[in-house]
Amino acid sequence: MIHPGVIVAVIAGGAAAGCLGSLLGIGGGVFLVPLLNVGLGLDFRVAAATGLMTVIATSSAVSAGTAGRNLINLRLGMLLEVASAAGGLAAGLTVERLSKHTLSLLFALVTAAIAILMVSRLDKRNVLEASADSGALGGRFFDEDSGRDIVYRVKRLPLGMFASLLAGAVSGTLGIGGGILKVPILNAWCGVPMRAAAATSALMIGVTAAASAPLYFARGEINPPVAAAAVIGVLLGSRAGLLVGGRARVKWLKILMAVVLAAVSILYFKRSLG
């Protein structure tokens, strides 16, 4: 029997995770998994399974909220998702063989690397002239931050495919949504602006999570009351994040992502050494 106070805490944590996840397009799992595992004492695999459920919820809410604004690059997203789903399925099949120490250390290393990458790209934007050709996989959208049309072209597609495969594996292993890899790499190395990378990633992470979530369910690692409370919170928080995200400056979104990931990384480094 789950204590009502735990359910309230999960809903509140889910709301915060959903808000940050929708702002950055990375899914709420990266924030919710530490809360459930460290804060509430749930087993890491149960926390990861719950995180995957909230990633699906975040993806649905953000994708619906950004539809019609040309931020989601559907052609690029569906191409990269082939690799992501494969990585997520493979991870879901192998994660039970990893120790809790290995999972904690992997979580810490991944979040630290992405935080460093985001800091290195604070003032760089992937924008072409308004009359430029976006290519087969590029796109165009109106940016509320700068008040003008943004045109971009996708570069280094093989790197993006490899990153998506790795992101799918990270998502299926840690329950955090592969967006923590996809968004920085699409933005830093593949030429996709931050807002478009976040919106496209938000669409993709739900499909990736859906590839591995049934495997956790089959092993009995999804706690229905906790998962339901987390999803409710995430859906509420995602709506708030969408309202704030359209007005926030890209630079501050990157700083926010780096700070949160650095804090999570430090927490799990300590746990892996304990």
C-alpha cells in the first residue's frame, strides 16, 4: 500500500519534471528518476520504469502543444527514430544484467558529459539567411525569441544516427528519455536550432520509450499507483512548460539544462562511490 504522502510527492515531482522536460525537449525522466530513487527510496529499475512512462506522457503533451508551429522536423525525427527505437529495445532486454552501481555510474557520466557539451555551445546558434535552401532534412520556423524566420540545414547525419542509437540505449537503460543526448547533439553538431531540436526530440522520445517500457512491465517493475501519479504530474507540468518555453531565451534554456544535468551527475557520482 502506497502512503498518500508519497503519491502527493510523486505528483509534485512529476509536475516539476514535466515542466523542465517540456522546456528542454528531454523528457521528465532525468529529473524524476533521481527523485523516486534517491528521494523516495524506490528501486532504480522501478524508478526507471516510471520514468519511461512519464517520458511517453511528456512526448504526447509537448508534441500536441507545438503542432502547427513548424518546430517539429518530422522527416528528420522519423529517420533518427529508427536508430533510437532499436537502441531502446536492445537496452530493455539487457538492463536487468547491470548492477545498481553500474547504473548509477552510467547515469552520472552521461549527464556530466551532456552538461559540459551544453555549456560549450551557449552563444552559438544554427541559423542561415532567410532566403537560404534548407535542404532535404532541414526546416524553417518563426522564432519568438528573435522575432524572425529561422532557416537551418541538417549536417553530419551519420553522427545524428549514431547519437540516436546511443540515446535509445540510454533511455531504455536509465528511464530518462533519450532527449538528453539528442537535443545537445542535434543542436551542437547537426546544425538544428535549440527550439527545433527540443520539439523534434520531444516527438521522438515517446516512441523510443514505448519500445522498452513493455519489457519493464512484463518483468513487474512498473508500480501502477506511482506511475499513474507521476504521469498526472508530468502532464500538468508539461502544459506549464509549454507556456513558459515560447518566451524564454535560448541561452537561458541551455544554462538551465546544464545546471540541472550537472546537479544530477554529482548526486549519482556520490551514490556510485558509496
